[in-house]
Amino acid sequence: MTTSPSAGRGAKRADARRNEETLLEAATQAFVASGVEVPVRAIAARAGVGIGTIYRHFPTRADLIVAVYRHQVESCAAAGPTLLRESATPSTALTRWVELFVDFLVTKRGLAETLNSDDAASTALHTFFVDRLVPVCGELLDAAADAGELGRDIEPYQLLRAVGNLCIGGDQDPRYDPRESVGLLLDGLQRRERA
């Protein structure tokens, strides 16, 4: 039996996607552990590939950083509907999603600083961030409002900005945990609705 050329290309594309996913996960972990200046060889070792494989997918460090940022945004966006389906209540789904968002913000800080050197790239990534995450947050807020767990007056963009602001500066004070502050914010929103 012969295999069509297009079937081979499909398998290769799937393989390339898996390799890229592995590289992005390894780079994310390396950036969190050691910052965005971590040596490429450390990322390659974490991914179990050679350095050349990384450079084939991401010719420059900036390409890799942008890809990690976009990958994290996509992962966070994809988690929203899944959490809504699998959580006991919409407010539980919202809380768990915001916790993922906080993890993203905490790990993204070094990425953002590196990307700020190119304002055009930074602006495009910010637009991508807003376009992907605000609607997901809105769906979670609407579901919680429909269930009577939150009021309808919470704007998704404002909530994401508030969470983002609570995550700023935590690296200067080792006693500060942005997750605790965000938890207080979410508790306050739910208590306000019950009052």
C-alpha cells in the first residue's frame, strides 16, 4: 500500500506542531525559572532537542519570546470554556481562570520587559492579549451573573486591569503575594452580590 504525499506532509506538520509545543512549554518553564536571558542550550536540554531544532522554529530569541507570550495567551484563553464546563459553578470557573491569568501575568513580566524594546511588537501583542482574553473573561462573568453569583456591572477589561495592577510590584516585596490580593478582590465581588 502506498502513502499519498499529502498524508506524509500532514504527519510531518503534526510532528512539527508537537515539537513546537514541546519547545514552547520548555521555554516557558525555563523563562519562569531563570528569566528570559536563559541560555538557549538550557531550553533545548529541557525540551530534549538540539539547539538547531530551536533555531529552526525560532530564528531569534525575540521570535521565541513572542511565541511563548502568544502561546501563554492562547492557553489561558482556551482554559476558560473548559473550566466553565468542568467547574461546579460559574464563579468557581471564574476564580480558577483568574488564577491561571495571574500565573500568566507573573511569568509574563520578564517577557514584557524584553518586548518593550520594540513598541510595534509590544502594541501588537497587547492587542492580541486584549482580543483573546477579554471575551473569555466576559463569558465567565456573564455565566456567573446568569447564575446570580455576580452582578452584571463588572466589565471584563476592568477586571483584567485590576488583576494586572494587583500583580505589579510583587517581585520587589517578597512578602507580597499577588494571588492573595486577587483572591481578596474576587471574594469582595462575590460578597457584594450576596449583600
